[in-house]
Amino acid sequence: MAKKRKICIVCSHVHPSTADVQDLVAAAAAKAAQAAQVAHADRSEDAALEKRQEQVALGHQAVNEVAQTSGAHTRHQDRVQVRALVAYDGRHFHGFQRTLFSGVWELRTVQGAIEEAFAQTLGLLDDNSTIVGSIFTHDRVADDSELLALGPRFGHALPQFSLSATSRTDAGVSAAQQIISLWLPRSEAQDLHGLRAAVQTRLGPQRIHLQSIEQIQYHDQWTVQGSVRGKRYKYTIYDGLAAPPETECAYFDMYNAGLRATRKDMIRSLDSCAMHTAAQCLAGGVYRNFRLFTRSANRTGRLTSHRVLHRIRVLRTARADSDVDFSTQNEPQGHFVHIVVEGEKFLYLMVRCIAQALIDIGRDRLTPLSLEKEGLHPPEDEDRIQREQLVFNAAPANGLTLVRVFYSSPLFDGAVAQWPHARVFRPAEAYVDGVIPAPKSG
């Protein structure tokens, strides 16, 4: 069996210069020796633990001092950071984020496919090797060294190769505009157009489109997740009597072929006008409590489930691949219903739960009054929410598409637009216990 090569494309952490690294290593070694002597003199377990903690703290302090003197964006001189504009059909992947299942690579993800394409293009992975799919499950389980050589374990990235994205879409969710960032050798960044074409050749059959790539300037102070201002999602439903047309765009078919053939009387078009009217109570550019529209109400950290939606629109078109936005003309005779949602931040499954609630309104299973009075005013008792099953269900993932991401300034020659809304400041009730934290110093 051929020896597997370790993937080590780039390191995502801040790196000092070579001279600073040597000084840092020497200083850390001296501090470690000093701490070891003190620990040896004091045989007490508590004292030894305290000294070890002190040693670690001193090492972190030395690293921070070097990082501060060399600048926040100091990197190896042979590495550059780039960002890329990506689109993909998520119905063929188990989500965006690369992950493991049962300790082996089994799930095919968008991140894994992109990393593999870059690794093969840069010559860091053989063309007949792969990091996507069940590469070890057919005959044996990979050991720890092989998994470490491949990179992330259980969804947590190791520093050998860091690919970050604006949004970690769920399994089945597509994206028309996703931004990723990664580090490349400087020699490969001289011809980003050629690199994009070479990587796209490998990604094309997997329905991933690498639309554009550009270098990030250090003075921009830009990060792929921290600089994002807002997102726009689109959920598409087909409710026609005839079989849906062939299209590569993502949509959710409300009725299957058997139902259309045997029970045509059960097929009803959604009341898109009622859906649009009811949806306006969720938008408006103010903080609202979406606790019943998520599965992460208990996992939102210090912030509560309050979020801001600026605009929601429900309309019909005749084609699923229509470039739907808030200016698209409504086509009442069309059989594709689009729910377009634009907001700053979203909770887990939030858009899909909103879509399912609006679908229920369009089918007369839920009233607009219930959506406004009950959906946006959840009880504080979490046990009651679970006991009475007040949380809205999530619509199927295959109808959801991440349409646009927005930053404070345009990117990729205007392909990524500037966020068009003013910033909304978070009120006290949007924090746990209603206490607004003090601003961070510095």
C-alpha cells in the first residue's frame, strides 16, 4: 500500500517571522526548564499543577507579545489569504461543514469536496486519492495518525488546513452565493484566474461552481464570518397539478407522483397572498423573539432567540430558476411559490421553520393571528414549549437556498453587494436576563 501524504496546505493561525520564532522557542524552553525545576522541588500535586498552568500561561504571553510586535496580520511570507465566491447544489451533499461519522470519513460535504479539489490541484494530494466519502470504511478503519493527516476531526478544524465559510448550510441546503476563505502558497496566488479554472475542472462534476477568487488585503481587516452583515435566503415550493418540470434549481415538491395520479382532488394551490400578508408580522427591521422557529432555543449562549428580519416576500413565478428578489414581478398563474427572507443573523432551522409556518397558512392549517400572537410571544416555560409541542416544524431542506450574503462593502467587483439596511441595535430583552453587557475595552 502506498504511503499516504499528509495534507498541509496552510496554517490559519497568526505566525511570527522566523527570527521571532527562534527567540520564542528559546524563551519558552528557558521558562519551561525553570518551571520544571520548581515543580521538581515541590512534590505536592497541587503545586506541580499550578506550575504547569503557569508555564502554559507564560508561553501564551510570549506568543502574544511576538504577535503584537509583528502586527495582527503577520503571516509567513510565502503564504497569502484569498477569498472565493462559490455556488453549489446542496441536495447532493451532507451539508457544507466537513465532518466525521463514527470516527471515519463517511459523509460527503461541500467543504470536503472543495478542500480535496484544491489539494489535488496544488499537488498535495494524488489524483487517485480522496478525502471525501468512505475512503477507509470498505476494508478497515483509519487510525489516529491517518485521520490527523487528513485534517479536521469531528467537525473541529486543525491548523493544517483552514477553509472557513460565511454560512455552514445544513444537509440538502443549496447556495447561490457562498463566500469561503483559505490560505495558499504565494507562488500559486500569482495566477488566481488559472487556479480557479483548474479547481473548477475538478468541482464541475460535483455541481459546485467556483465563480471567482481574489486575494485579501491585510489592511482590509476582513474576515469571512466576522465581517458579514446580513444574508438572504429563498425557500421555493412547487404546488402544481402537473408533474414538476426538469430544473437544476432547488425546490420542494408538495405532492408526489402517486398523489397526482390517484388523488387529484387533494392537490390545492397555496394561498400565496395570505402567506405574504401574514409574513409581514415577522419582518420590519426590529428585534423579535423567534424561539418557536428554531431548535436551538437552549443553545444560543448569552444572546436569546431574538433576531432581526428586515424583509420577507412571498410571490409566484412560472419557473423555479427565476432570479427572485424583492423587485421580481409576481406571476399569479405560476406554480412555484418563493419565500424570500432577508435578515442579519439566523437561528438554527429558523428559515425552514418560518417557511413551514407560512405553508400551513397557505393551506388554511394555521391562521395569521396565531402566527403573530402565539408564534412571536412564546411562553417562558421551556417545559411547556416542549410538552405542548409549540415549536414550529421545519420544512424540508431541499427547498432552501442561500441566495446572497452581504458585507459592509462590495466584494468581487460588485458580485457580492453591500448590506442595504441600517444597523439595528439590540435591545435589553435580546440578552439573557435582560442585562446589556458593558462594551469591551480596547
